[in-house]
Amino acid sequence: MITLTFPDNTKRQFNKGITGLEIIGEVFKRDKEKFIAVKLNDKALDLSSPIEHDEKIEFLTFDSEEGRDIFNHSASHVMAQAIMRLYPDSKLTIGPTVEEGFYYDIDHAPFTPEELPKIEEEMKKIVNADYKISRKVLTKHQALELFKDNHYKIELINEMEGEISAYEQGDFGDLCRGPHVPSTGYVRAVKLTKISSAYWRADSSNKSLQRIYGIAFPEKKQLDDYLKLIEEAERRNHRRIGRELDLFSIHDEGPGFIFFHPKGVIIWNELLKYWRELHEKNGYQEIRTPLILNKSLWERSGHWDHYKENMYFTKIDEADYAVKPMNCPGCILTYKEKVHSYREFPLRLAELGLVHRHELSGVISGLFRVRAFTQDDAHIFIMPDQIELEVMNVYNVVDTMYKTFGFQYHVELSTKPEKAMGSPEIWETAENALKKALENKNISYKLNPGEGAFYGPKIDFHIKDAIGRTWQCATIQCDFFMPEKFDLTYDGIDGRKHRPVIIHRVVYGSLERFIGILIEHYAGKFPLWLNPRQVRILSVADRFEPYARVIEQQFSNAGIRVEVDARAESIPYKVRDAQLLQFNYILVVGEREVDKNTVTVRTRDNKVIGAVDKDKFLKELLEEINEKK
């Protein structure tokens, strides 16, 4: 007999050699097919694997990230089998999972979009056949013989050490570590999404392959919901909306570098204004540090050795310099300018720092992945016993800002990795302080053991947008590494020199990326305080334009972003145009409004408010802006 310990710490005895599938049939009599794989002592295995020893056991489902990866990789094998049936002269290479599903790279003439439905139909036949998926352990010689007709697989096999395995399903087999779902029938809903080309092993000197992407789900309803989400996400696409609202552009002359237009700069400036107001209230002092700094600084910080491939370089007076990829070293030089006392702590130095990081062209994506961006950094210098309280203070700033934008969020805490800098005692102090700070705020959090930075534990905030997607933006990181590297000190209460701890934190993260998130979150319908187009006044006829101009001047003097549309177009046409440009309020002025000193108000969502005294309406606008509704 063996004893298995379940996630709730209950223990049960089973016959030696029992499989995960058999345990599911015995313990989880209903919904058996929701289980995808089994984890034994944190190692994922096929449900058909015999269990020979006492183990910690956990069953993976599609609801977990690890379970989805296994499911999607199984779906990639179903796609590969379908392709080999339809195009037997193809050569398969690799078929990994990605954040949104899976892909497979195939050596074949270019596929067309019209061929994807044909492949999907063949996949459905394979799913309906419900072929058992079984693992086969091979010697290197057996593997080389089995895949002798595929030089891509041969190349991979020759590089492998240790156990080699393949998976078989019906008339198809593929080289793979696994694990996989028990049978092809688990992959009930699939959609192939796009075709692209990719070089073998991402090397342009190698052959160009065909890459087919797909997404799969256990149930058709999940696929339908996903496709609706994709459709809604496309409706909210920040690149399209940014172009339509004239917010920003991207040019071939500067790939990965953003050109913000006047309307986009208004949003940028409003975000900075709010950021500065909140940080001043919370005791931050703003600094600015240079964009280009000497090689010696980046060697000392470790960036030269560990981050060089992501940096840009130049020479000044025959010496090597680098464009900063991070703000931390510059802030540290500012700190070292004078002797500091414990009485100054927490010392909160904030910087809206422009950083440059070389991203590969294939991953650049609108405002979300760029090569130059502004981080709303802050570096807080504290004593070790101040970590808990200061983390709570930072949390309050993050919480306030995210609630202003209407974001919900969840929190994740990542702890000491295997390779970490600093003593176990200071790690324990920092981790306990972060935990206590979250618990004192009654914040539930996901624990990520071993996933902290090498220099300290961290808290990450994942915001949820209007259609349920999550984005990691704010982070709070404890750092013991930089104070040691740069020999930072402060005079303690005992009169001796001590080493400070640095808390690194961002809230927006990257301003460019945050603006992209906001565009999609609001679908371009910005709240009044943030919108570059707040009010448009429509004159019914030319003779009412002077009245419209008087209101424009009054509102503009009060700080409202307002413009007049006096074109010789119909009012319905001008209303529709203002709505498409997402003006919060559209004011119509004609003879009645002139006589009564009013404006007729409607919203961009076509809600007609009606006639309102113009002074009263201005007051309401200012209140809405001040309260950031």
C-alpha cells in the first residue's frame, strides 16, 4: 500500500501502482474528464502513470495555468496529426504552448487562411475518434530510428540527454516530454487563429517555416466565450482607437518608439498631474537623473554583465556610455551625494524616468511593448524594521490610484528564489514584513514560492480591465543587493553606520503601456477629467456662432477642454461626429438657448439631458473633473 497526501492535507491509502485515472474514478466519481493531469511531489505526469511511492498528490484541471498548458500542448498534437493526414509530405518541428493557446511550426509550402477550416475539420475527426494518448520511453537509438525521416527531430534528439519519450495517438506519434491529456476526446473545442512564418530556432540563417496558431477548450461554450472576448478586445484595440482619436502614431523610422500627438499628450499630462498630486501628499520628493551614464556605473550595478543585450550604447570623449534601461543606479548616485541619518527615513525619491530597452522586433506591440518608455519609479530608503509599515503606505497609494480608474485587482507575493542575494535572516524579515503588511490590510494574495527577484521578495498587482483581462502593472520590491553593491549607508540611532533597504515601486509601471490599457479599458470613452475632448458646442446656424464662442471662452477660462463646431452641416451629422470622437458632452445652441442663456446637453452615449443653465452646467463639469468621477 502507498499513502497519498492531497492538497487539503488529507491522507488516503491505495494499492501500489495505481494510476491517477483510477484514483479519479474512485475518489471523484463525477466530472471525471475535468481532470487533465496529476502532480506528484510538484512534478506533472500523465494520469496513466503508475504511482509507486508515498507522494503529495494534486490533480490539474483546465482552470489552472499548468493544466491549460498541458491541455493546449495536447491540442497542438491533435493539430499536428491533422496536418500530417492532410499534408503527408510536411515535416513537423516543434509545437509549444503560448499565453493564448498553442502553435506548431511546420516545414511546408505557405498555408492560406482558407486551409485552416479544412485542418479544423480533420482535428474534429481526431477528437471524435477519442484516440488514447500513450507515452513511450525510447533509447536515443530507437528515437533516431523512429524519426529518421525528419531531420528537425533528429537534430533535437542528438542534443537530448537523459530519458527520451514520444507520445502516440491513433496513427500519429510525436517526440515529446509530455505530459498530455488521456485521450484526444478531451480537446472538444478548437479554433485555428492565424498563420505566420518563423525561422527554425529563430535563426534567420535557417529555413523559414509555417507557424499555425490555435486555441482549444474542453467545452464549446468556453470557446464561444473566448471568441466573443477576442471580438470585444478587437473593438477596443488601442492601436485602432489611438489612430481614430488622433492620440499617437508609430512610424517605420522609429520601430518601438511612440509619437504622441497633441490629444495624446493631454492624457499623458493629466496622468502625470494626478501622479504628482498624490505623491506629494504622500511624502515623495521628485528627482530627475541623466539618460546616459558611464559604463562604470552599469558594471557596478550588474547591468553591463547581465542586461547588456537589452541596452543601447554610445561613446563620449572616447569612453563607453549606455542609455539607461532602469532608473535605479541614477537614484542611488543621488542618494550617495550626502551622509544620511535614520531620522530622514523613509526617504522617498520618485522619478518619471525615460528608459530604453532593446526589444526584438517580433515582440514590439503598440503601446504594450516598446523600446522607450517612462516609468513612474520611486526608490524608498528605509531601515529593515520599517519595511512592513512602508509597504502598507505604498499599498495605499496603489489602491487609491487604481480605484480612481475603476480597476479591480489581485495581489501576488513572490518569495526567495533558489539563487538569492543576502542572508537568510534578512530574507525572512522582508518576507514576513510583506506578508504582515498585506494581512494587516486584509488583502488576500496568491503566494508564488521561489519566484521573487534575486535581490528581494516582491508584491505584484494585477489589474482587471472592463472585459476581464488582467495586466501586471504596479510592483513593490525589497532590495538588499543594490545597497550592498553601492556601499550605501545611513547613520543609525546608535551612531554607527548601517545598510539601508531599498523599496523599488511603480504604480503605472510604464506610462505608455498604462495609456494603452486605459484606451482599451474605456474603449476610448475616457472619463471627463482625463479626456482630451471634453465638450463640443454645436451651433444650429451661423447667427448663433457668437453665442457658442462666448460659452467656449467662458468654459476654456475655467479649464474645460472645449471647441465649437460651426460647420454648415446638419445637427444630427455634427452630433454623430462628436460622439465618434468621444466628447463627453455635446452642447447644442440655437435661438431658444440664446434667449434663455442655456445650453441643450446630450452625452456621447446619446443620453439627452436637455436645457441647462450654462453657468450651472459649468459648475457641474468642474465638480465632475475635481472628483475624477
